[in-house]
Amino acid sequence: MTSVSTRARPWIIIAALFGATAVLAGAFGAHGLKAILTPEQLLTWKTASSYQLVHAVLLLALSVSMWIELRLIRLAFGILSVGILLFSGSLYFLLLSGSHMLVLLTPVGGLLLIVGWLLLLLAAFVLE
């Protein structure tokens, strides 16, 4: 039988990586990009890193609750993870490269973040 902590470990690692990189991205934006980006672009960078950090905390909370054998929670975790990558990642890419190549992924990522939250809402009604 697998312990709760062993089963949750990969999920905690993912949440921790998203959290650490969100803090690094925030610091990089505040200190390393001031001379490169406009104030409006810095605000967009801050939005990307803030959304990433908020959702990393949510993923951490979900990873701790992974002992609940509920597919909706695991599905929400996956969808939220992809949402973070698409939303925040596409904004980081845009601001660092100047390329609009991935900009259409930003709203898709945002939609996935919303879907992830709604799956958690649905999971609350399924839990007994």
C-alpha cells in the first residue's frame, strides 16, 4: 500500500516548481526587465507571474488532497497545470521575444484555469 505522502509527491513537486518559478519570474520582472519593458508590459508580466503563483498554491492544496480518490480532482490538477503553462507561459514568451506567435494560447490558458476551478466546484458536489 502506498502512503499518502508517496502518492502526493509528484503533484507536490509540480506545484513547488510552478511556485518557485513564479517567484523567480516576479523578481526577474521587477528587477531584470525594468530597463527593457514598458510599464504596461511590466504590468502584463506581473499578471502572468501572479496568476502562476496563485494557481501554484491551488495545485499545492490539491496535491495534499490527492488521497481523495476522485478523478475530478486529478483532472482539475492536470487542466490547471496546462492552463498555467499556456496562460503565463505565452505571456512570458510574448514579452521576452516580442513574438506574437503564441499569443492565441493566452485565452486558451485562461479558459483552462476557469475550467479547472469549475471542476473543483463540481468535485465538491460529488464528495460524500
